[in-house]
Amino acid sequence: MQASFNSQDGWKQVVDPVLQATCSKESLLVVISITNKCISSESWSRPSIEDVLWNLQYASQIQGTADGG
């Protein structure tokens, strides 16, 4: 699965089509990026919970902007 995330458009094979249709690409890419870091096999390279929360809040802001709010 991680290989799919790493290819340019591989995320499209992993992300639910409903999410692809309803979420902005930029917001999804932020979520995918932090998810990819969370599943890293090297524990030292995984983000802290604060980093995860910050990225999810950032993705939410991007989505809010894309939705016009």
C-alpha cells in the first residue's frame, strides 16, 4: 500500500472514490502525506501526535477554503 501512496497518482487507487469526488485534492494530499509518515517502518521517522493533529487541522482548513467557507 505504501508503494501506491508514493507514486504520483497512486493515491487514486487507495482513496475511496466518494472522497475523491467530495474532497479537494490538496486536502487529500496533506492527509495522505501524514498517513504515509505514520505507517513508516522506522519508528524514529513517524510524526508526533501534535504533528498529526496539526496536519489534519491544516487539511481541514484547506478543505474549508475549497468549499467556500
